[in-house]
Amino acid sequence: MKIGFIGAGKVGFCLGQYLARKGRTVVGYYSRSPEPALEAAGLTNSSGFSSAQDLISQSDIIFFTVPDGLIGPVWQSLAHIPVDGKILAHCSGSLSSGVFGDLKEKGASGVSLHPLMAISDKYQSQKLLNEAVFSVEGDEQAVAGVSELVKSLGNEIYVLDKRFKTIYHCAASFVSNFSVALAYVGAELLASCGLEGAQGALFKLMLNNALSVSEYGPVRALTGPVERGDTGTVSAHLNVLTGDDRELYRLLASKLVEVSKKKHPDKDYSPLVKILQEP
């Protein structure tokens, strides 16, 4: 399959480099600003196109790697271009293939293909794609073709019902984006103790715990005062926190009680629940 990209941001850079490195045919990039398209083309030994129509005509799969809010409008601006027999794809975690509308009358099909990983750097993140797990949803024929492509790269892929795309993305946000918020809160609390230099150790603790969750699952990996039912420590924690940080701790600890009950179904956590419900 010949693969083209409309948009040359982080996702387009990374996915294009990964595909090219794996020996797949990347025909090139089109971008409203020519500079990033030319740079991405240089990294993938492909072409920078001055016309979206030219790129589409030479591609079998066209990835719309633009910001989520622009996928629909960009496609609508190009909807007059013939796409018979082609696959239109995007990599948004939150949007479904429905953003392309009904492509059947155009003889095309649409998919959303999402790597379940954080892409934070357009040059380096592509190295992590070797181990990425993908989700795909969309038209049956396109899903089959894209799934075959991803599997040929050596990646695992799951087919997702488009009805659950938002829930799927919410799950990813909890463990990816929200973990950054937790790291930020922890770093602030450590700094308030005068231990700014120990933040690296704090983040290593976070990393090791993530590895434990990955190996054993969240229930078996759980440790700490909530799991032990240590009301004294939890009360002390709540007493040194204020405002949003206190409420965040209370909500997360309440969720950990649910996890703890699954780990120790015969243990009485009601004293801890009472503390966490107090204003």
C-alpha cells in the first residue's frame, strides 16, 4: 500500500518514520505550511507535495494527521477530490471514523487508527512505536486492510466498536495524562518539604509502580495505607492537604478502597470509608 499524510505534526512525523523504517511505501506529505511537510518527507525518503490532490491521487491510504478539531473541516475542504478505492484514516484517540461522514457513495472507506501511547516528540517518539498496541475502528474493508498492515509491522491491534471510542480514549487519558497531574502534585508536595532535588527518586517510584501494575495488574500491585486500612495515616495525609489537592486525594483514595476490597474481600474497610466521606 502507498501511504500519504495530510498534516506534518508529531503524529504524522512519527508514524511516517516508523512505516518507512519498516520498509513500507510512504509517498509523502502535504501540509498547509510547506516547511514541515518537506522536513517529514526528508526523514521518510518521500516527497513534499504542494497539492493535496496530487498526494491523494498517488496514495492508497491517506492519513489525516492534523489536530482533532481540524480532521473534519480539512476533509470537507478536500471532499471534491476523487477517492474511489482509497482508505481515509486518522489517528485521533477520541474521534471515530464517522468524522469522515459516509464515504460509500465516493467508493472509499474510513478508519481511525490509534497507537495506545503518548507521542510527545516528533523525532524520538517513533522509536517507541515498535512496542505500541493499536486500536482500529471503521468500515469493515478498511479495518481489515489497516489491521493487516499493522500486524505486518509486528504490532498488536484490537478492533474497537466506534460507539466506545470516547470511553476508550477516556481510559487512556486516565493512565497517561492524569498520571502527569499526579506527578506534578507529588513534586509540589516534595518541594514544600525542601526536597526539590529528590524529585527524580519520586518519579522513579512512579515508574517502578507502573511496571508492577503492568506485570501484575492494578489489584495485585496495590500497596500503601489504603490497602492496609491504615486510618491513622490516611487521616494524617488529609490533614496536611487543602483545597483541590485534598479533594483529589479523597477521591483517589476512595477509588483505591474499591481496589483494596477486590484484593482483600474479607477485610473491613468501613472505618476508612467513613474518614474519606467526612467533609
